[in-house]
Amino acid sequence: MTSSIDLRQTLFQECEELLEALDDGLTLLWNGSDADDVDQETVNAVFRAVHSIKGGAAAFGLEALVRFAHHFENALDAVRSGRLIPTPDIIGVFLRSADYLADLVASARNDAPSHSTHGPDLVTRLNEMLPSSQADLTLKPAPATLPNTVDESAEIARFQPIAFSFEFDTTPEPETVFQIHFACTRRLYAVGHDPVHIFRSLADLGTLQTQVDSSSLPTFAEMDWSEAYFAWNLALYTKESVAAIHTVFEFLEGICTYEISVLPSDQKSEVDVLEAQAARALSAPEPDVVPVVVPNDLKAAQGYSKPEKSASSSAPSQRGSVRVDLELVDRLINIVGELVINQSVLAQCMQDSGISGQSDVGTSLDEFRSLARELQENVMAIRAQPVKPLFQRMARIIREASDIAGKTVDFEAEGEAVEVDKTVIEQLVDPLTHIIRNAVDHGLEQRSARLAAGKPEIGVVRLSAAHRSGRVLIEVSDDGAGINRPKVRQIAIDKGLVPADAVLEDSEIDKLLFLPGFSTAAKVTDLSGRGVGMDVVRSAIQSLGGRVNITSTPGKGTTISISLPLTLAVLDGMVVDVAGQTMVVPITAIVETLRPSAADLHHFAAAGKVVAVRETFVPIIDLAEAFGHRAAMEDYSNMVLLLVETGQNERWALAVDKIYDQRQVVIKGLESNYGHVPGVAAATILGDGKIALIIDPDETAQRKRRAFGVVTNPISEEA
Amino acid sequence: MAVTSFERSKADDRELVSFRVGGQDFCVDIMSVREIRGWTPATVLPHSPPFILGVINLRGAVVPIVDLAARMGLEPIKPHARHVIVICIVFQQTVGFLVDAVSDILSIDRSLIQPTPTISSEITRAFFEGVIAIDQRMLRLIDIKAVLPPITPRQELS
């Protein structure tokens, strides 16, 4: 049973790749829909993707998926055969159908019913676009256009059955004998099919005799290794109908040719007679006899008559890749992490024992270090994945959102090839969805408002990814009205988030959007304003070690930028001393470090101390006290303060005894062996092999705030 | 000293690692013991219960160390290089137990394991599977699952 679960898993993985290919193809068609000629290869690729999804789904009895894919496929087939001209409208329906198909795949994967209600509507629209003659055929399970009979004598002449039968039925009942001529293309092998599986499937239907036709096999020297030279003549004794045989070949449509003819059962003996001829034919092969290929589909035949083109255009969608268990990759990353730590331990040992760095040992150790680093970088790269699937998902979100909001939106994506840690990509889905919906719902104006402002009537939402100094920058921008600052300010005042008389900079007003409980939508729409706001987005990004920023120009639009670490396995940290304990503070949280003068430090009643930083007062957290290493210090003037900014826009000063160094550390979870330590995000192993704890500034600050028993107001504090 | 020698262990036998903590004899099932190593200073974990000495680096894994004496309400051990850490793996959780010294590996017939005597503290009693009488001594068979420090979940801060 496990193998069938594995297979199911594989099916869904394949579906994902196919959906991606489908999306790519449709996007290509969409972009090229103004052009007069439709790229046939792209249409074929799109068709094949839907067809393969349908095939895979059928194998697992995923009814809903098969049914919808079937309608979708019919419409695409009409385009493929030139009966339907893909106008932008039609491609729009296709895109939505692809979205719905993805929904169905997802719901099949999770074994949960799909929440999307677009299905029946899309089916209607897909059927409506079909030329009327095709409409009646839509529900037929197998292609009915194949020639079922051919000239028998010609067929028999070619037919050379012998020898090798898969199953032998000892009590034969009345059966039909089907003769099948089957030839495959190189693509059949390239996508991993094997004729023997087809033969087995056929043998399941009855008794199968196979005979290979090697007549087109060139001499050894002329042979192209990847070409498919063999064809087969098959004789199938079965009680099944011809449709059952077509079903076997269904998944191979376009990558093989086959032809089925019926031999009346009383002619069976002739088949036996033919065996003798066949034996003769085998002993004296005639290489110049080219087998007649009867294509099952003319369009498809065109496809393989120019294999070079099909190979080149399908190449980008077939990345050479290996599916690896993520756990295995993580283990590998861990081991390599150990290796790097081990190297630094060795280096420390060498230093301690007084061996010179110039010695042979020292040189070898240096080489070891660079190799270990290189290994680490490469192993980390395994986890990295292009953001493309994420962006495609966002394109779907935009289509959905623009449908609901009744706005026409142009989606532009850039930097789809940028690679980010897989976990980061997964964790980004929700925050990005939220940001994108906001951009469509709140960011872009209604059409009339856009026209009145002299802007193009179609709004643009741009999603881009780029590498910036060791981090990944993801930006969502719209060309909408920008943040309505007076309104935002008023809402913040109404909700008691800022005092009514607060004087706020523009950027401070923009940042108000990130405060918990803030939602500017005047009414709760279908899209946004479901109670979760940008504060959730912000904390999600921060939990990934990222930062989020917002900029806006009135009348021009809003840009939300997210800066993320490349990986979650390492982190840039500041190594500090806290009452004799070595600890690490993530650099991303630190705004600045300062050594306070006594004049900058102020007591604040019994609640603790604050430090003056350029006219604002920032509360101090003594880390040694927060972690229970000692009582709070009376005087911080000998200590170093790390100014951090938390997810709630609050600034705190973390007091530490000393800063050692700044370095990249490998993150080690505490949770599996021990559990969560308040105020601590994780642990790491230092060069001396000792463990240092990585501080979670957010949680430390929140604990401090709870200890105060007050909800501090970040804005009023800063302003 | 073992009731049955190690070599003649039968299917009904349990193999145990015995050690001393605070002058008393204890043992755990050998299946849960992964390795035994000397004491190395641990990194202190803030806000941890008193019996948690901290975490050590065990070939790249972060492993918490439990002072077994303190865990059972005895005088806490003052860790020194001669003390021994028994590393156990239970339900994929790796934990080290600090003990005074490891004494022996025994093979004990299951029938010789007696129920834990009714002692005053139910909490302490829950730590043990039973007791074994050997050479006029009492071996306390520790239920390793019970003495594991409970995993503290992350508290969701509002």
C-alpha cells in the first residue's frame, strides 16, 4: 500500500511541475495573443500538460479532477487543431481554468473538498467556446476519430506476430483479435515511458503476442542512441472493446503512433500461419522497408516531423533535477555545519597548542576551511529554489483578487529565477498573498478614479525579486493612489494607536499600517480586512529573519519591500558577552550599537532605566537580568547597548557586557531535545565547540513589557 | 556480582546500565543509553528548572543535561571532571543525565524486578519502574521517560 501512496505523492509532484508548465505556456500565449499566428508548440505543450494531469488523475480515480481536465482538454484540443482561435478572452478563461485545475489538484492532494466555486461556470465557458460539432463529443471518454479498420490485406502483410506472450488463457472464450501497429518516438523514452508497460497493460486485457519491427534500425555506425527505431506489431486476443485499447494508449497521445485493426476471430488461424512468414521475415530483414506510420492525430504528427524544434522549445521546462527528501537535505546541511564547526575547533586547538599558522598543518587546515565553506555553500544551495512557483501563485491571487474587486489588473513579475531557501518560499506565501490582495483591493483605484487622475485604466501590480548584498529583496509595488496618509493617521487616532496631537513624519504614518489591529478598509471586503492586518505580515516576515518596509508616493503608488536572508540555516549574529555567558544577537534586529555616557542614562521611577538616543528615550533591557544571570546593574555606562527594533515598531536597548565579534553562525534548534527557552530563538556552536544561545529580541522585549504590566506605545515614545 | 552473567543473557532478561547518584544505586535500560562521556561544562539555559544544568555540544547536537540527583530531590551534584554524563535517547529526544559514576552493565531476569515500594512521594515513585535486589543492595530501575525534562512549548505571546 505504501508504494501506492508513494506513487500518489509522485503524481502530485508531477502535477505541480505540469501546472507550472501549463502556466508558463498560457502566459506565453497570453503575451503573444496579439500576434496573428499562435505558436503551435506552446499550444501543444499546454495541451500535453492538461492531458498528463488528467491521465495521472484518472489512474488514481480523482473524479473531479479528471472531469474538469477533460473539458479543459477539449477546449485546448480545439485550439490545437485550429478550430478555435485563442483570443485574449479565451486565454483568460484558460488561465482561470488552470487556476481551478490547480485548486482541484490541491484539494485532491489534501483530500479536502475544493472551496472554489468557479468549476461549473468554467465548464460552461469552456464548452461554449467549442465549435458546435465538437460539443456533442465532449463527454466521450476516448478519441473517436481514429481509424478502426484499415485494409486488411495490407495490414496482414505487415503483421508479423510471434512468440512472446505475457499471459496465456487456457480456456479461451469468444474473443476478437486486434492487430495493433505501434511505433514510438524518442520523446516517449525521454519522458520515461517504456513500451513494455504498454504491452503489460494490453496483456491485462487478454492474450498478447508481440513482434518487434526492427526494419528501420540503421547500421551500428549510423545509429543515434537517443532515437527510437523500433516499432511493434501486436496481436491482442481480447473480449474488450476497441475503446479499452485506446485507453491504454491514451497517455501516450502525441508521443507514439498506433493503429488498431480488427481481425475476425475466424481468421485467427491465419495469424498462426503468419508466424512462419514472420520467422522468415526475421531471418532475412529488409532494412529498406520503411514502416507505414499512421498518425493518430495529424497535428501531433506535425509535431514530431520536426523533432529539433520540439526539443528546443520543451527544453526549458525540463530542468534536469533530482527529487530528494527534504529531511535528507537538512541532515546533509547539519553534517556540513558540523564540519565547519569542527574546522574552527581544530583551528582553535592549533592556536592553543602554539603551532604556527605557517606550518604544514596550518596550511592544510586553511585548505580544509575553504573546502568546508565551499561545501557548506553548495549544500545550502540545494535547499534554494527559484521563486517562480511562488510568483505564479501570486499571479493566480491577482487574477482572483481582480475578479472579486472588479478591477482589471496587469501583473508584472521580475526575477523569477532568483533562488531562496525552500522554507522561506513556503513561509512567504501567506504574507505575500496578503500584500498582493491589499495592493489590488486598497492600492489600485477603481477604473473611473484612475481615468480621472489621468492614469491608464488598467492598473499594474509588480512583483520582483533580486539579490541585494547577501539577502533577497522582494518588492510588491502598485501604481495606485498611494497611502492616504490623513486617513491612516485619523484611523490610528480613532483606534487609540497614537495620541490625537502626535506629530508624525510621512514614513511614520506609513509604518502605522504595521500596527496590530489596523485596517484601513472602510468596509470589510471579500479580499482583505478579515481582521488580520499588516502586523501579521510583518511578524511572519520577521520570524524568517526578514524585514519589511513600506514606501508610498501619493498618486503614484505604494511599494512594499521585503528583505530576507538567503537561508534559515545560518544567521549573521553579533557575538556578545552577557555576565560571562557568550550569546548571539541577530544582526537583522540591531539598528545600532552604542556606548552610553552617564548623561544619556536616566532612571524612570522604579520601572527601570532609559537611554537617550538623539532626543528619544529608549528603555533598557539588561540581558543578564532578563536571563537571570544576575541582578540589574545600577550603572550601564561601562556596558554596550544594542539598539534593536522589534516587530511592533518598538525600540529597546539591550545591555550587554562586551561585544566580541560579528560572524555567521549555524542555527541549532533547542526545541527537539529541550523545548523553548523564553527569550531565546535557538542555539549555535562557537569555534571552541561551546554552545551559545541566540537571543530572540522580540520575545525578550515582550517579556520585559509584560513584566512592566503596561502596553507601551511605540509612536508616542519615539515622537 | 550480576545475578546472571552477561554472556548467558536470555530472551527474558533485561540489560541494564547501573550507576551511582548521591550514594544510591540506580539503573536504566541499556536500550535507551546511547553513550557515556565525561563531564564538560554546559552552557546555562535561562529560566530552566534547577535540575537542568544547561546544554552541551554533542557532535553538533544541542543536548540538555539533567542533574539526576537534583531531579530526584537529592543534593545537587557539583559537577566535576570525574562525573559522568549518560546520554540517553528517548522518543528522538536526546538528553544527558549527570551521575556520580557508572558501575556496571547487568543482565537481569525480568521476574527479579519488584514493584517500587510504597514510598512517601508519589512524584518520586513515578520515576521508577521497580527495584531489583542484588547482593544485599537495592538497584532502583529508573523509568527514563518519566525523568525526562518535559519539553516546554513556545508560549504564544499576545
